[in-house]
Amino acid sequence: MDKPLLTISIVLAGILLGILHYVLKPAPDEKLLQQYAQNMTNSTEWQGRIAPDFELKTTRGERFQLSENVGKKIIVLNFFATWCGPCRGEMPELNTYFNAHKAESFLLLGIDAEEKQDRVDAFLADLKINFPAGVDAGPIQKQYGVSALPTTVLIGVDGKVQFYETGALPNAEVAFDNLLSKNRQLLQSGQVISPEEYRLQAQKQPALSVRQSTEKAAVEEDDKLDPRGKRIAIRMDCPCGCDKKVQGWHLQHLKKYQEGVSQRRLQGQTG
């Protein structure tokens, strides 16, 4: 076969494979598409917004106040939980990046989602994490509109959210390097927000606005439970092994649990 025919054959084969992939690949369902859209909205909607101020006690017993650090450092917040697989998966990458840049006015703060401190301590020790972390009882997650874990937020020296991402970060350099470079230049030129100006702006915006669609989805999910299911949700520990009750954060788990119990009962009756 001569070269032109070989080239044409390769191109046609590529086109055919592309068509087959498009036809055979299952289309994402509506919920998945909504989740994709919500995550993309997170990453753009809150960029340029003033970061809400908060205080957190770290597992080392140190007190961290955002307003005392804004304008002095580039700050990354990583919301995580010990039971979250993607959180565990990205921790070594974040830790490596922190160790490489901690001398460059860069701070990474881990914020655990409402777990017991001894469990968090064991998690951090097991992964040999060097950056500080603390346990949030819930308010900080609400301030930052965290609806899934992990969630990572970068706050620039202007006091504003410059990066907001839901899901594990496969490459911290790709995520942070450009922003780190730009913010270091602002630091060197003195183009930073003052503590007084930041506090003033943060008082006007104590939390990032929560989208109505997110609130509506939570309400709709709650409404799917019958009265007995809601009573169970208040008392029942989450099946995933975390410290939460099923109500609220893990309502979808309860629904699956109820369906599983019903199926097992049906099998027992017919077996």
C-alpha cells in the first residue's frame, strides 16, 4: 500500500473509532450533568469574591485567624474528611507542594469536616502531613459553600477567592503555580489588601452566597424520605463510617439503605 492510501486509511479509522466511541459511550444522567454544572459554577462564580473571615484551632493547638494572615500570604484551604477516599488520595500531592513552597509566603490549611480530633490526628500522622489542619464543626464549610469533599480554595493577597475547585487535585503545580507567581509579584510590589480593609469587606460578606439550586436540591432530597425515614435519619449513624448522622449530609445513603432493607425483607419472604 502506498503512503497516501495508508494516510487516508489511518484518518478514516480514527474517524470511525470516534463515531463508535460517541455512539456507544453511555450518556451521563441528569443528576451527573447537574453536578458537573454545579462544580463548574463553583470554580467561576466565587472567583473575585472577598473570602469570608473565620477562626480555627489547629490540631497542634494553634489559633488561625484568616484576617491576621490575608495580605501577607497566599492561603490555600483544603476541606477534607478522613473517610473520603479522594481526600486521602490528594493529600500527599498537597503535602509535597506545601513543603516545596512554605518558605515563599505560602500557607496551606486543612479543614476537616466535623470529625473527632483523635481520628483526624491519626489520619494526618498516617499520611505524614506537615501542613496545619483543624476540625470545623460546620460553620466554615457553610461560609465557603462546601457541598462535596474534597474542596480546595485559594485566597490571594488581595483577600479574594482566586481558585475554587471541588474534587481531588491530581497536580498541585498545575493548579497553583501561576497564581502563586502572580501573588508573589503583588506582595513584592506592595499591592496587597490591608487587614483593616479586609475586615471591612469581610463584614459585608460573611459567607459566599449559596446557590438556590443547591438549597432546592437538598430540600427535594429530604422530601423523598417518609416520616419514619426522617426519624431514622436523625438517630442513625452514617453507614460510611464517619462521625455524622445520616440526616442532611448523607440522606442519599439512607435512601439506599432503606431500599436495601426492603429488598432483603422481600427476598426473605419469597425465599
